[in-house]
Amino acid sequence: MSSNIGNKIKVQLFGQSHSKGLGVVIDGLPAGEEINMERVIEFLRRRMGGKNSYSTGRAESDTPNVLSGIVNNKTCGAPLCAVFENTDTKSSDYEELKNIPRPSHSDYTAYIKHSAHNDINGGGHFSGRLTLPLCFAGAVCLQLLERRGVAIDAHIYSIAGVFDEPFEGQTVNLDFPTVSRDAGEKMVNAVKAAAEAGDSVGGVIECGIFGFPAGFGDPIFDNIESRLSYALFAIPAVKGVDFGAGFEAAKMKGSSYNDPFYIDNGKVKTKTNNSGGVLGGISNGMPIIFKTAFKPTPSISQPQQSVNLVTGENVTLNIKGRHDPCIVPRAVPCVIAAAAIVMYDIIL
């Protein structure tokens, strides 16, 4: 089913944005692995809304209630199930959207796919709220990867044409996850300006996977790039993924793109990393670097042209509710989580 992912471990997300709750089941985790729940909760706070003026006003506690799978802080071999309550919902804001879809949102396609029975409130099962249980699973996998010497981190590469400084694997601990504080402040100002104008902006997140050994990944369809992309496109608003030099490689010559090999303390490395740590779909031991592009949030407060799916009339839509003017800052942990789930599954 479409809400499942994984081979060795299987992750299933369930729930809707405004249902009583939502959650995740992680099946196949090895028994005896200690899970630091305080670190999990700390990671979940990175995607919380309601913390500042440039994110949604919806404020949920996002506290996980672990129903099974952990005994005395260690995995016990049973499926790990965690649920989260939805307590700060305003479904009345979505009443008009039952028949009038938001432009560039899943409202219309969900209406057609589910014969008008889709849950429109908060976007239902299509909501970014579903990244909360995704982040829970990712936070667990991050801890298990760390014990194998693998670290994953990410930063905001750009928002609204404002670019961060180069990312070289340094840990990003700022409240606004950029390498440069100055660039972060400019991005925040751009987001606030868009919000004041009743608009929204998109951006790009760059992620790095460090310490992942060479030789993992399976060509043709189960290669590292395709499996990461498969998971990343599950994050709402993602419209593009590239690895290493990415689309810039199309402008380069082989003499400048190719990554020369060399020996460093007995290990094979490359002097550059335009390939993004992947060759033939298999890890080459260099950092796996990729960028993920996010579209602007479709829910804006400016009047937009739409249609009434019941009457067949063209209408003007004025969207109500609480929405992020830019999803990118809260999406950074979501990208890390998706990568962690995939890479832990691959390394198993």
C-alpha cells in the first residue's frame, strides 16, 4: 500500500491532519536496541509549528505515545507503534474547500481519486501533518545509524532566491537551520514579506549522509538514488531531487565533472564529489549529498481562481485557516528523517 515503505524494516504511516490522532508502525527493528526517547522528542520539535511568526499558528504538543515495541527503553522485537493526538484543529476553516479545490493542492485530485469522500480537513491524509510520524520513525533510525558510524544532517540551501553558505557536513544547531546566520536572517525576512503580502515562497534543502560505507545499494530499480527519491517525494510539497552536482552536471564537461580517485590512509576516496557519493546506484564511500526542492505553499490568503466541483461554475476562492508561508524551515527534519529510514533499511 502507498502508506508503507521499506524492505528489511517496514514503516507505515496512518491518520489524517484533523483525525483524532495519527501515528506510525515500524516493523522489523532488531531487538535490544536502546532508544533515547528524549532525543526523539527533541528531533520532533524541529518540525513543530506555532513557534514563530513565519510558521503556521497551529500549535500541537507533538508528544508521542508509544503503544508497543519498546520495553525498558529498548526495542523488544515487536512492531514499534507510536501515536500522536490532534488537539488544536479548526475544521470549520476547510468547509468551503469540500467542493472548491485550492489551486496547486491535492484537493482536486483527492476529490477525483476518492469520489468526493476524501477528508478535506487540514488536507486529510495528504497533509504535511503526516510528516510528524515520519519524523518519529526517522529519529529512531538516526540513533541506530549513529551506532554504525553514519550521521545525517541538512540545512536550508535557499529560500526565495537567498542562498546559504556551502554545507560541508558541519552540524547545524541554529533555530533556523542554515550555516550562515546572516543568510538565515535574510531568508526569514523574505518569508515574512511574502506572508504580509498574503503570499508564500519555496526553497531548497541540502542534505548530507556521512560515514556511509561503500558498496551498498542495488542497481537497477533499488539503487540508492531511486530509493531516497521515492521516500523524499512522500513529503508534501517536494517537486525535485538531485544528487551531487545534480542538474548543473548537464552544463559541465566530463573533464570537470569526473571525480578523480586517490588513496588516503589505505582508503579509496575522490578529490571532488560531483557524483554525490553514488556511482551506478551504489555508495562509493564519499558523503551522499542531495538537494530537495519545495514548491511554495498553495494555501495563500490572496484571492485565487478555482472551480465549484458540484455546480460546475468558475469561482474566486478566499482561503481561510492557518498555513505556513514557507514550508522549508519545518521540512529540514522531514528530509533527514526520510533519508534515515531509507539508509538504515539499506544498511541492514
